[in-house]
Amino acid sequence: MALVLNEEQLMLRDAARDFLQERAPVSHLREIRDSGNVDGFSRDLWAEMVDMGWTAILVPEEHGGLGYGYTGMGIVLEESGRTLTPSPLLGTAMTAVAALTMAGSAEQCAAILPGVVCGEHLLALACDESTRHEPERVAVEAEKEGDGFRLNGRKTAVLDGHIADTFIVSAWTGSGVSLFLVPADAGGVSVTRYPELDIHAAAEVKFNHVALGEESLLGSLDQGQPALEKILDVARIGSSAEMLGIAQEAFERTLEYLKERKQFGVHIGSFQALQHRAAHLFGEIEMCKSLVLKALQTLDEGSGEYAELASLTKAKLSETAHKAATEAIQMHGGIGMTDEFDIGFYLKRCRTLETLYGDRYFHLDRFARQRGY
């Protein structure tokens, strides 16, 4: 498949860019921060995103969605990265929908996906239990009890956990890992919200003797680890698409600044050292565009060969977006470190996404192991 967007995808990109630049510029993020909004995003803006059809992009048509594919979702996430728009798009509209369509039963999809489409049902993946991303190490336990299960343990760094209506939880079930759909209002569930570096929020979620019915099991008993890895790879590619938007916007803003800022009576963009740094960064971003698009297309093709590509994409985008954001601050000089300019927000969001579902070192190691090293 050619690494270019088709006409429909270009139209989606332009529509998303126009909408987000008008309705959710970086000033919108400042407003969320300064207002003390505990949700970390605007419910009104989320409703407008629903009207745009973004929550329906990955949902199959039989559940009220568009079934448009991962490439379409990645395009929207990329544009949201450009404006740093806080929303449940990554956690719910991409990651959770992927979990349900990959592992959910027809009854589970019918019960949850229509609510996702209309923006009323938010979900959060709860798979980490320490400061490091180690999804294969699971201490949360779900013991068999009658026709159901009893869930105990703790998850941390749960993206959107403070606003979720349902958690997708990995738990040890005696002979392997299983995935469960856990209502946030179930007895024994407690959620503690905490702010992140980038103004977004996450949560620590505790499960104390939470009673779950047999219908809460997502996928097959004791066979949840392979499904979890596939779900995480979708989330990793989605976060990489958002980082691509961050890298592009930070770079483009920096270029404009280099053309405007004068030092010693000349524009600093005329300095050869800065030109070389900008040219190198341009080449890295162009490479990342192809990498993200290939990863999204591979998801759409449905092949089981996207694990290596997911780690490669996450590692490379973490490196490049970080470089774009730090170079942007350095080339802006002292004012780049101040709250007066927006450029610092790009580094903060980038740092959060870098560590989400595994940092570049985690994925370099994972990629090497997948290649037999």
C-alpha cells in the first residue's frame, strides 16, 4: 500500500485541522488548566467531536459506527497533537474500541460501543501496576467465585481513569492473565485522580473484593496476555500519531520564529548552525510520517505482524518528538522556557506520551527481542 493519504483521508485531515485550530487551539488547553477543570477536558468540546463523527471512526457499522479504520483515527489524533487538545480520543475512541472489537463478545460490543459512539460511555485501560511499564507482570488477582470472579489489587497510571465509566483490567486468574470489563461504580472500586506534567490527568484504581459476573470476562479465560499486547500496540501507534502532530507543530512554529526573531540586526534563521539543526529535524520528521502511516495501514490490513512495527514506531516517535520539542525551546531561547509562549506545552505533552505504554528504551529492547537478538 502506498504511503500517501487518499482523497477521503485528506478531506478528513483538513476537516480535523480546521475544527481543532478554531475550536481547540492551545489557548483552550490553558483555559482547562486555569479553570481547575477536574475532568481535564471540555465536555462541550467532546460533544462537538462526537458530532464530527470521531468517536465512531473505529466502531463497526452494526454498532452505529463508521468502520472507517485506524488510519482515519490516526489522522485525527495527529491533528489533536498539533493543538494539544485534551480529550478521551486515545483512551476511549481508539484503545478501548480496539479492545472490544478484538476481544469482546457480540453482547459486550452491543452493550458498550453504541454508548462510545454517542460520547456517553468512556473507558480506560488499566494494565500497569508500578512506575515502569511491565504489562506482563500482573499482581491483581481475579479468583473464581461461583459463576463469577472476585477482583483484588491495584492499578496505576491509568489514562483517563478518573473519568472512566468502565475499566478494562488485566488480572491473574490462576493459570494466566485474563481481561475484565469492570464498571467504575462497582462496589469495592476506588479511584484516586492525580495530575500529570502536561495538564492531563491519570488515576490510581484500587479493587477491593470487587464482585464480577461471568459476562465481565473480555475474551478467553487465562488467554488475555496476547490480546492485551495487541490492544497495547494499537494504543502505542495511536500515541505515536499524536506525537507526530506534536513534532510537526513544534517544528513549524520554530521555523516561523527563526524567520521573525532578529539578533545582531539579522534574522536568526540565517545562522548556518540553526539551519543545519532545522534541516536534520525536518528529515527525521519526514521519516516519522511514513513510519506512522505504515503502522496505521498495517493495523487496517489486519495482519498479525504489527508488533515489531508498533515498537519501532513508538521508539522512533518518542525520540523525534522529544528532539523537536527540545530544539523548539532552545531555538526560542529564554522566552521558550516561559509560560508566556505556548512552545513549552509541547515538550510537556511529549514527555507524557513518551512514557505512556513503554518509553523508547522499553520498545528498543522489545523490538530487538522480536528480531531474535
